[in-house]
Amino acid sequence: MSKIKSKTLNYCQISKKKDLRSILNLGYLPPVNSYHLIGNLNQEETFFPCELFYSPSSSLFQLNTIVNKEVLFPSSYPYTSSTTKILRENFSDLYHECERLFNINKNDLVVDIGSNDGNLLSNFNPHCRVLGITPENIGKIAIERGIETIIDYFNPNSAKKIKNKYGKAKFIFATNVFAHIDNIKQILREITKLLTPDGIFVSESHYFLDLIKTCQFDTIYHEHMRYYTLTTLDKLFKSFDLKIIYVKKIKTHGGSIRVYASKKNYKLKNNSVEKIMKIEKNELSKKNLSLFKKKVVKAKLENVKLLSALMKKNKIIYGISAPSRATTLINYFGLNEDIIKSILEIKGSHKIGKYVPGTKIPIYEETKAQLNKADYLYLFSWHIAPELINNIKKNGYKGKFIVPLPFPKII
């Protein structure tokens, strides 16, 4: 691993212009998936500046601190997409949408960048050739499921190897990773080389308009180097002769956008591209961005006030689920094990038996016995609160729930 753990940018990641404007400063945060084993009390942790900026030249929202990918995505990276129902359903929908819009032939090659445990490709696997590429050991799970996977980062070298061994791809996917990769123009250059002449590149990313509307500041962390609008993606893709041919807003991660781009001018029935960009022009004003910052500060103060009041009543508060966003929220709010006694994760999670990054809040397996120790359950995956609450009540929990954002409320 490089000795340089991070670098600071004073320019836009896309346009390279020095026109950055600060939008929100979250202080210093640890890498959100740097979990340490429970009991390892003296483990050193590294924190990095986390400040969101805006570039008028590209309409891009970005971080200016870029953390080394080996720090953010080590081989022990704990995230598995197959454990989340909404993601399983989303990838099934994505397959059926591709089949409906373009047809899929058995000889077509489908490449998934950041393929994780093969969740997405499992939908395509019976119908065409599939290939995943991911740097984490979790990729071995996909291999065990019969999904051919390269354990590596997607870069010029690995892209060349894919092209030489497997040929060009009809579909290339980058779902919830397109904002994670440094040097985005180099990556797009490799993607366009790897696509067939009629090939389609599909990205799914957090949608910035949804982020500010619902106060999802907790999705801001170092793995997400960029926060996209359709306007930004349109400018970026055009510089590589890629045209946005279809777009769809989806529910994953609290509000994302699925964008299809190709060099071929597919004529699809979708007029939402211009409509969405017009909405963005109206909504992403200086006034609304300033209002977003005020909402984030208010959310912090109100959450701390609520938790303080409950602690004075000697109420026991546990957390439910430890998604990446929980690390941002916990560290920005200043929560610790005296406030959130522990966090419960579903059986099979690689985060069980570890501490939340930047804290000594332990993560245990979610069982009925553990649930019933708590008077209140604090929902860190608050963006899927109805699903979580329904499942936990089925397990016999009789206490109350705290939904922290966009403002704290007790259910």
C-alpha cells in the first residue's frame, strides 16, 4: 500500500478548474468501513477531513480529500450487497429493464465493476456471459456461486486483461461505485474502450437532489468522492462521446439515479432527461444549498437533545444496523458507547464482533434477547425505516424506535 494515505484537491475532479465552493464541513471522519475487533481497545485510527464542495464549471459536488483506495477498500472490506433486500430487488429490476429495453443474447458479455458478492450478476448469469471485478475477498463468494470474478481494482491494466481474454462488453455496470473511483476520466476512458460499438454503460449513484431534500448528509463520506446530478453526468459523458439514452430514479440508498449511456443513438421512449435537468437547475440554488447546511446542523442539535433527555430517564438505547452512513452520523453527532450501548446487525454480517469506526460502540448479532434489552432502537438505516420496523416487530420487540433524519422522531 502507498505510504500516502490521502491527497487534497483544490480543483474540480472533472473540469480541473479551481472554482470549488464549500457547501458543508463534517469535520474529521474515519474511513466508514475500518472496523476493529471488539476488545482491541488501543487500535490506532486515522481520521481525514470531510468537506463537501461544489464546482460551477461541471455542476459537480465533491470531496476535496481523496483517501487512498487501499485504505478505503481493503481486501477485508465488510460490505455484502446480497444481505439487503432492497438491493436484491433493485438488481432484479435492472436485469428485467435491460432485457426489455435492449434484449440480451447468450453471447453478450456483461461486466460489473465493483461486483462485490455477485448480487447483480446473479440475475444475468443464466442468460449471458458474466464477469465481475472487485478488489475485496468478498468476490470469492461470487466465484463460489459460479460467477466468474477477477479479484482486482478496475484500472487500465485490468481492463486490458478483460478485453484480451473475454472480448468487448455489451453491458458494463457501475452500481454504487461510480462515485467511489479516483481519476474518473481515466476510468471512463477504459470503459469506452471495453464497450462494443452498440455497448451500454449503466451507472447507479446517490442522487444529489434527493440527498439535500431529505437531509442525507450521512451518505457523505470518503468512499463517495463525487455526488452526481444528471446535469453533471451529461457533461461528463459527452466528453467521451457517450449520450444519455435512458434515466430512472430508484429507491436504493435513500434515493439514487440509474443512468444508461451509449455511443449508439438508441431511440428509447424516455423524455425525462431534459425534465430532470430542468428541475435540477431550479432546485440546486445557493439558497437551497445554504438551507441544506442549516438542516444538517439542526438535525445534529435535535438528535443530541433527544438522546440526552432519554439518558436522563435512564433509558437504554441500542442501534439497529451499521451501514456505512452510520459511521458518518455517529462521528458527526459525537455519539459513543455511553449513548448507544451497542448496534445490532442481522446474522451473517461481517461487521458483527467489531466496533463502529471511530468509536467503541460494539456490534452484535440481532437476536430477540438482544432486542428486548433496549427501550429504544435507533435506526441508522433510517431510509428503510418501514421495512426495518416491520421486521423487528415480527421478532417480538415491544419498545420504541428513533428515526434520526431528516429530523428525529419517536415511533
